[in-house]
Amino acid sequence: MGAGSIWTRFASGVRRFTSSRALGLGLVCLLLALRIADPSPVQALRFGAFDLFQQIKPREFTRQPVAIVDLDDASIEALGQWPWPRDRLADLVDAITADGAAAIAFDVIFSEPDRLSPARLAERPGMPDALRDELVDLPDNDRLFAEAIARSRVVAGQTSVRLAGDRGDASPIREVPHAILGDDPTPFLQKYPRLLQNLPVIEDAALGHGVFSTRPDPDGIYRRAPLVLMVQDSLRLGLAPELLRAATGGDAFAVRTNAAGIEGVVVARQLVPTAADGSVWPYLTPSNDARYVSAADVLTGHMPQGRLAGHLVFVGTSAIGLEDFRPTPLGVSMAGVEIHAQILENILAGTMLERPNTTIAVELVITALLGLVIVTLVPAFRASFVMILAVVVMAGYAGASWYAFDARRLLLDPTFPIITAVLTLILMASLNYLREERMRRQIRSAFGQYVSPDLVDQLSENPDALTLGGERKELTLLFSDVRGFTTIAESYRTDPVGLTHLMNRFLTALSNAILDEKGTIDKFMGDAVMAFWNAPLDIPDHPHAACRAALAMYDRVQEINRERIAEEGEDVLLIDVGIGMSTGPCTVGNMGSDTRFDYTALGDTVNLASRLEGLSKTYGLGIIISESVHDGVGPNFAMLEIDMVRVKGKTMPVTIFGLLGGPDLLSHPDWPRVAKANHRMRVAYATQDWDACDAALTALTDAGQSAGLALDGYIELYRGRVAAFRGTPPPGDWDEVFVATSK
């Protein structure tokens, strides 16, 4: 298309101001009003894009003079459960100070007297008088802790308490020196009505007082943190900037404002830019052990000398039981103390993400321009030209948003302007869109009863895919089968309709469990089902999806059994399903003849999954998975290594696992006992220590019963093997591998 032709079409289109343009302009105006209102769904899209940027390119970790003395699991195991006596915390402060730390901040609050202080212990009933007198004469733990704080530069951590109603009884708080540069910041700051403080003796001894409270965004993710906030009508710094202030002499901080809100906070003689409400967007790195020093190592002298010299030190916890973990934009949870440490690293290195007060105005202008371009061009040019131009413009803006983040650490929303452009483009091309949708519905109606919904969607987009051929792809395969189905079918010999109803009910439950996790049902083979994940459409976490589906299948079968008992009585034959799964490379595509073919998968992974389903009966477990599935899902499911086997048709042994449950089972208090007992049994079995193996099986029986697990068949299998090996020891070249002789 020449330049003259383009201009002619454009001029002609502009002259014809049609009703479609009016609707397009109305939609653009409506969407601009929606962006100004900024409801939660709009925020969620924007936040999701900003999260994705950080996940694609998290901040590179570079060493800063920031460290965390961690009250970790190892410290609690070595020195006792939390809370520790305050005299031990005094020793911790002294040890950190002696190692050369510039200042210390506690991401912990001490609002109540130490219950282990001698005077408190003396108050316990039944205490002998002589011992009580000795305890009363001992130094108070809180006083010892405060004296250690006074000998160092320590910031006492404080937290907010959000209470409704009268605030008249709020305790007075110690002021932190500050100044205001510009307008009053009070209307813009995040406000908390109440402050939970430490004991007065600790507050008086501390050089600084910082608030470690942060509010998550509506979706529960901690993306922002207040650098300055207002509590009980007083200005307070967050924990990280207050630590920096204390380390640099404790000078006053300053809040700089303008008519639009807060511009930044001056602390340690530098201006840290903030959002209008005084919050910042920290640029995070993944959690890094280099930031941490175990509190136990500090107290026992195992920490390298000078490790904390010149460092700004946070004292906090990553211990699992203390639950100080926060969801982050990186998609993983992180200890709250490490988030504070990363905020301070951002301040020191000048790497904070920025979203100035003017950013919203820029985004609104861009949104309006994109919408106007589409409203103007769609009636004047062919749809193909407008589509290409729109894609180029939207991709260019998305690229510009990424560049702003990558090169300038500037957060520019890529979602709403593009969504506005897309919605406007859809509206302006509605007739073609509706016509194409009618065609897709016809295809779905014709084929939707025979193949998977995902495959139908793919065929509706690309009818040329109805040809023979396959592609190499990593899949997760699942096979399931009913144990003893012949016996169940025999019980319905006089009621074939009842058997058909039962099978439809059973297969519907299994199919729904698979389809709910976006699996593709390859085929039904009588009472057996074959399914796979990651084709025809990509599913990045396909091993996770397959495991969730397998557990749901097993649960739904148990639900059917309970319903049948209620319907038919206790004597009904129950359905017992076995499931096998494996992940690996397969050939997947349309296989068959030129006139009839199926969308299916072929390969060694398929065969292995089928063999593992057969082994589920041998091991008395419902779900058996291969090592590849185990490695693909990591620690997100409750799994036990059960054996090394050489399945029929394969020469190399494989390690297999029993899939027993998901996060609910992992959090069960008896699960660690189950996993530990099973590990001991497997080690003893491999080393031919039959006594230890029997003892571990007994422990596994007890732990499994406590956790509500059906492990009897698995345990009896190994008891039988141990008994057999006691009578006839294995040969000298025994490799622990079980050879499966049947499918």
C-alpha cells in the first residue's frame, strides 16, 4: 500500500464519523474513568506486570554492609525455644557490638516482661523461701538487656496495632527527631491509630525506634513498604531507614513534600524518593544465605571474626515455627527480616524501584492516545493492516515499559493502556469477531464430544492441524486402572445397566479431576484411563498439575465408595484404583492412518507410567510416580521413596515414589515422623541391616497410623522381603533392585 493510498483512506475515514467511532470514543472515556477509580482488579493487573518484571530480572545480589543475625531453626535447636531469656539477648547484642557492627535493629518486639527473669521465677507458687530470696537478689533480665542496648547503637522495633474506636488511652510514644520540608505530609501518610511498644526500660535505652509494620496489597503480596508513616499522630520511620539514621549518628530525618504528596525522605544526608504516601517499592533479589548469620554462631563464637564489622545488622527470624514469612513479588515467600534488609540495601545502593507521583498522568495520556489511534484507523483501513499496526504499537509500548524498568528502574504500567487498546480494537472489529466466533462454536459443537476441550480449541484456531504427524515434547503421563474390576463386574451379572451406570459415574469423576487440571484424556480402556499434560497446549507446571489430578482422582473414588455404601450397604464391593505417573520426552500428535487417527502420545515415558500403575498393587499404594515426577514437583507434595525397580521391558532400574498427599499432609504434625522412618528403613534395607529395617518398619507403622495413612500393604511387602532375606541372604552382587516380572 503506497503512501498516497494510505493518506487517501485515512482522510476519507476521518470524514465519516460513524456510530462505531462514537462507541469507540465512549469506551475509551469509560476506561479512562475506570483507571482513575483504580478498583482492585485494575490494581491486580498492574501489580502482576510489575511482579513479572522482577521475576524475569530480579535484582542482582551484591554485598552491602547489611547483615541479618538470624534466630533460625538451628539456633532454636541449639539454644532452646523462643522466646529466649533477655540476658541471652543481652549477650547477643554485646557479641554483635564487639564484632564491630555499626548499629543493630530488632525485627522483634519485647512488650512484656521476661517470664524467665529471676524475679518473675521467684513469684511461682511453691518456691522455697531461700531460693526465692536468692532469685530476687539476681539482676533483672530486662535490665541486663537494656544495659546491653545502651552500650551499643540499637534500634528498638515497634509494630502498629490497628484498633477501631477511641484512641484516648494510647500510650505516649518517644519522639524521633524530624523536620518537614514543604507542605504538611499528614494528609498523605499511611496512618495507624496505635503503636505497640517495647518495655519502657528497653525503649529508653534504645538509640532509635523504627516501625516494622507493612501492609500487603489487596492480593496479599508485600510489594511496598512505608519509609515514613504516622502512628498516634507522630511521624515514624520504618525499621530499615531508622537503622540507617541510628548508624549515622542519630540525626533528624526530614520529609519533603509538594502539593501532589510526599517526594521523599532525607535520611543519613541523602534523599530517598518515595511514592505520594511515603512508601517505596524495593527491588528484590531472591533470598540469599550470604545475608544471614545464625544467632547460635554469634553466641557460641563460631562466626568468623569481623563478619559483622561495619555492618548494619538486623536481628530477626527465619525459623519456620515463628511464621515471619511474607509473600513477595518474586513469587515466593521470604522472611520479613530479609525484606527489611533488602529495603536498606536498596537505599544504600540507590537501586529502589521508582513510581513518581506524575506516572499516573503519563499512563492516562498514553491510554487515551492508543485508544484514539485505534478509533480513528479501524474504519479507514483493512482489518489486517490495523491489526498489524495495533500489534506493533502495543508491543512497542510494552517494550518501552520493560525498558523503563530494566534501564531506569521506573515502574510504568504496561497492562491498562494495552488492555484499553485491545478492548477498543475488539469493539471496532466486532462484526468480524462475532462471525469468527460463530464458526468456532460450530467446530466445538461438532468435535467437543470426542476429543479434549483444549484440542478442540486448537483445531478451531488451526484446522490444518488435522493431519498425521507428531512433535517431540516433555509430557507427564498418567495411567489409572481399577483393581479387581472383574469381580466387581461379576457382581452386576444380572444388572448390566447398573454396571454401565457405575462405570459412567466412576469415569466421569476421574475425567473431571483430569480436566480440572487442564489434562488431556488420551483414551478410556475399559475401566482404565490414560491421560497426559503439556499437550496440545503448554502447561509449565505439568508435573504439579498431574499430581494434583491424581490425588483428586483418588479422593473422588473414595467419595464414590462412601456414597455406594450409603446406597447399597456395607457388603458392596468397593472400587480400588491404582495410578502410575511418569514425566519425560514423548512423541505426541495425530497418530493412525490417513482415514482414521487419534491424538495420542508414544514413547518410553508412556510405557513406564503404564508399568508403574501395575506396580501400585504390588506395593499396596494408590499412586506411584517416577523419579522424574518427584524431581519435577520438588517439596510441594508428600512423597516417600519406596524402591528401585527394573520394570518389565526395561534394562535400567528406576527409583519410584509413593504419592500420598499434598500440602495438607505435609503440614500434618506426624508427617516428618513418617518420612524419617521410611528413610531409615530404606537405608537399612540397602545395607542389609535387617534388624534396623524391622525397627524402622515398626516406627513407620506407628507414624503412618498417626498420620491417617494406609501403608499396611507397603509395610507388609518389606516385612516379607526382610523375612525372606533372613532365611536366604541376597547374593554378594545384590544391588537392591526389585525386578518386576509382570506388567
